Amino acid sequence: MDKIKSKSATLVFFIIWFIYIAFFSFIITVIRETGYLNFEPLFITSHINSLFQGGELVKNFFLSYPLITNVLSYPFSIFSPEDSPFFASVFYMSLFATTVVTVVGKEKNTVIKGLLFLYFLFSPVTIYAATSGTSVYAFLILYFLIFYYLFNYIKKFTTYHITILSIILSLAVFLDYRILWLLILLLLYAFVFSIFGIKGLRSANIIIKYVKITQHHSLRRKLRGRLVSMVFIIGFFPITTLLLYLFINYLMGNDFFYFYDSLDTRWNGNSFLSLLETDTLAGLNNRTVNDFSFIHIVIYLLPIYLFELITHYKKGLKVFILVLAPILLHLLVRDSIVDYMSLSYYSILIACGLASMATTTETFFNLKKLSYIFYACLFVGSIYGEYLYLKNSSFTSEQIYYKSVVEQEQNPVLLEYKKAGEFLASNTPENSVVLSDRSILYPIIAYNNKNNFFISNSSAEFEKAIYYPDDHCDYIIVTNTKSPYHFLDKVATNLNFKKNNGFSTYSIRSKVVYYSDTFSIVKVVN
């Protein structure tokens, strides 16, 4: 009988997974046929296309942030580098949604499981994470796993869950190391968990428990030992990983935060400039972070989180973990600009609520029909709130996605990049050497799979090509003076400097073969 149930559960799991994959794949096919493009998937593709170029595989591998999103996309590049970010987001988001539905199904009845299945199917955040080709799915999964193992730990206080939590936290280094602010917050949590983890004390009040522990020498020693071991276990993997990664940063870029701060290594490295309007500085219109704007944005994503917070108000430890999500989110937002904060951060509220739901073993209401109505209203409210969030989002990728998918408006700047990339791929000799600032013009590289050779910003050839372009490259891509990127374009600024200062080496003969409002493609004539 157990074997039959096991086989049935496995079959159900794969059926649900197939439905999600088919549904999200259909959406991707439709929106991409109507012209959907976005910057982050193009950034990932550009790194895949140039990963083995220049003989610097290790450096090119690390020259991308968030690294883990690129790594998850690499296997799918076998089919198509241009499609690999979308294949990855569909695959992993479908697997995540299926796992959550299955886990919740074990703890609750079939109706709640079905409602959650429909929520993931129509949730705007889920659809965006699964079909946008961005790194949101990786953040959402990471947040869920963090809280899932925290909630599971307070059930049995086992070392296993804390160890897995530590390993999961180490992955945050490759998404956004600032998430590791959580480690400082967890010091307080480790103290509370250590008190509750000591068995034999009947009282549920933490103060009474602590007083009783301090009155017994053996219990005090046990508390200290438990606290020290918990702090060590939680911090070991993430701190070790962070130190190793900082060392790699310094080794390759002479800066401990090179891969995070450099314009060359982050897809959103030029985020303080508008990616939508080529003649507008985004910094002129951005709002600074304040409590009102923070609450105004996150309120759309709160239904599931608030539902779990309200329904478990009597469970002190669970509420204690739930409040960790907004505290960490506020730490991440505090030193940033609201316009540059995205679902990569705000999705922590949704993930925390889902993790709480997945670890709850009983139905909140005794009357099942009333429970079903509340859950149905919860998921409908969540779907509507998520839609309003995307509609009002000021983050570039989310704006582009909403306008392209919902309003059917194609972004003209992205279309320029696509046309130029396709022109370069089809109208230049194979293996032509192209000089360009990849931190700015990476969308063009995304459309040149194994056709052209792009000189990396970090390579020795890049410096040589800037000073002697006629000897080291066949084509040059430079931003035009109208573009706000022009003063950041290393190629354009260096060539202009040489020209204006009468360098004797400046003897390049060239011909413009492609022109747009943003950039020009120049053929070097020998």
C-alpha cells in the first residue's frame, strides 16, 4: 500500500510539474513572438556567448553578477544561448511551484492544494519570475528555502535543519551578498532558539525559561554550548564562502567587491542611468527611500504574509521568524533607491508567507468550507495585489515586462540593440574582432553566437585595441554623444581623448556601417 501511494505521489508531482512547464513555456512563446526583450537575459546570453573567448575562462566565468543565475542558465545554452535564460527560469520556477504545492498538499487537504496550484498558475509574480528570463526566480527560491528550514527547525530543534540553512545562506553570496545581513539578525534568533531547544522546561514563556536555566549550572552550560554550536553552524558556510569570494574578487580585480561594484560585471551596473530613455538621467527623477514609499510599494505583496502572521499570532516562535522578513527587507532597502529595488528583494515577503504555509500542519478554521473561502479570497487578493505591483513598479525590467506583455509596447532602445546585433552577426565576416565596451553594449553581443570575437573589457587585448585599433580589431562599436552612456563608454572616451589631444598613434581610418540614435558600428579600414 505504501509503495502504491509513493508511486501515485510521484506521478502527481510530475503531472503538476509538466502542467507548469507547458503553461509557462506557452506564455514565453507568445510574449517573445510579440517582441518581448529585456536587459538581464541579454546580459546572461552575452556572457554565455563570450565565456570561452580570450583564453580567460575563469575570469569570464566570474565576470557576471548575480553569478548563480548565470550558472543555472549555462546548461540550457546547449539548445540556444539566446533562449537559455528563459529555459532556466521556466524549469526552476516550475520545479519550485510544484514542490511547494506538493509539500503543502502533505500538510493540508486536496482543496487547499488545488487552490495553491491555481495561485501559482495565475500569480503575476510567478509568471514574471518564470517567463521574464531575469534572476527573480533564484531570489524567490532562496528566500523560501531560508524560511522553510527556519520554520522546520522550531518543530524539532534538530541540527540538520540549521546545517542546511547555513548551506543555503552561502548561496546568497552569489546572488546579493547584502542578504547576509541576515546572519547578524540570526544571532538574536540563535539565542532564543537555544533557550527553547533545551528540553525539560515546561513553561512556554521565554523569560521564565531563561530564569530557570540561569538557576541551574548544568542548564547554563548546556545553553552556552548550544548557542555557540548554533552560531558556528549557521555562520560557517556563508562566512567561508563570502571570504573565498572576496578573495577571488581581489585576486582578479584588485578590489574585494569588484564583481559587485564594477560596471563590467553587473547587468544592472549602469542602473543610475535610464535604460528606457536614452536622453534622460534616471537619477533626476528618482525618489529617495522613506518609510511611506517603502510601505506603498510592499503593501501590494503582503496578503499571504499578513494572513500567515495573523493566523499564527498565538505561536510566538513562528511570529518571531515571520517578522524577520520585513526587517531584512528594510535593511536591504535602507541604503538604496526605491526605483532600483525590485522583486529580487520584495519577493521575500511572498516567499516567507509560502514557507510558513508549507510548514503549517493544521487548518486554521475548524469549519472546512469557511477555511476554503478564506484561502480562495487570500489567493485572489494576492494575485490582484501582485498585478498592481507590476503595473506601478518603477524598476526598469519590471516596467519593460509590463509594457511589453500587458500593453503590447515594444521598447525602442532594446529593438535598436537587437537590429544592430543581427546586422553584425549577418553582415560581417566570421570571427571578426569587435572592440566595444561590453558593460554598456552587451545586448549586441547576445545576438552574436560564435560569429564575432568580442574583446573583453578586462583583457590585455582591450587596452591594446584602444591604442592601436587598426592592428587589433576589425570593427568598433561606440556610443553616440546623444547617449547618456557616452561618458561611461571606455572605447568612445579613449578614442575621443586621443583625437582631441593629437596623439601620433591616432591614425585610424574607418567607415560607419551602421548608425542608430544610441550607437554606431564602425569598420576599421586598413
